[in-house]
Amino acid sequence: MVPTPSPQTPNTIPSAQGAGGLVGATGVVPGNIADPSQPSSSTATGTGGAGTSTQPDPSELAAAQTEQTRERLEEKLQELIQSLLELSITVYDFQAESNSLVHQKIQELTKQLGEIEQFKDQLDMMVPWEVLSYIEDGKNPDLFSKTFVEAVAGENQFTNGKSFEAALAQNLGDAFPEDMEDYNAILQEVSSKSGQGAITGVSPTQ
């Protein structure tokens, strides 16, 4: 009796041999099958393998460049102040052998002033005239900032107070129209007797 060969499942892939494996009936190379748990190169880099890039904001670039220029100007001003201090010390204790040193310091000052003058076309900043007056009077320019901030805070409180008064009068007029009518009448009477301006209220017709 001739043994009947065992049936084989169609489209089966034989076991891989070597690094590349063998091509089965389906034409798939087992050694080249990608691990589904690992991301593909196209998935990692985006569609078509090209990553997305964000363009910088031109206003942010301009602001950063202005800040860098301002910092360089500040450094040059500090160098100029240091040179002026050294020159003043040399002149205060002037001696015959210090003549060449004085000329050297003056040349350094001239060069530094020329470098500072070049920043005029690179920066567009407004310096209040009061700040220069503070510096000429030997005062700390930070005092101007302190005075300015205090003045703005006072005006802001006054504005907020007027806004709160108007909002309160409006809401009271909506909630208690009869009481606000009596209040406005009393307020006008008191204001006319005292000769002072009345506080703005909400008229009954509003």
C-alpha cells in the first residue's frame, strides 16, 4: 500500500534560513518583515519623510535683534564710563611721565565715542528728556522711573474709582429705581447748597 502524502496548507511560508530567509509561496521574505511594534521611517518623519518646521515670527526676531543691540550699546557705555574714570584719576594725580598716558586715554575715549555714535542707526528708542535732566543734576535716573510709575498708579486708581462709581450707580438704578430717584434728588439739593459739583448719578429716566 502506497502511503498517501499529507496535505500541505497552501500559501504557507517555510522557515527562514539565513539572514534573509526563503521566499515562500506567497513571495514574502520572512527576514524582511517589519516589526509592527516599531514605528516606520515614514511615520517618524511625517508624510513623504519630510518633517514639519515652524517659521520664526519676524516681530520676535526684530525684538531679539534690538535687545542684542541695546546690550552691546550698554557694554560700550560702561567701557566709556570706565575710561572716563581712569582718565580722571590720571589727571587728578598728573605727573610729567603721565603725559603719554593721558594722550592714550583721550584716544581711547575718541574711539569709544565713535563706536557709540554708530548705534544711532541701529536703535530706535525714545529716551525722555527728564531722564537726561536727572543725569545732568547728578540724580539717579531710576528715580524718574519710580516717580513715573507712582504717577501712573495714582491716575489708574482715580480712573478705576470713577468707573466703579458709574457702574455702581447704574446697577443701583436698575435694582432700586425709586430709591435712586430719592438719592439723586437729595444729592442735587446738597450739591446746590454747598456750591460743589454733584457726583454723577443715574437719572430716573435712564
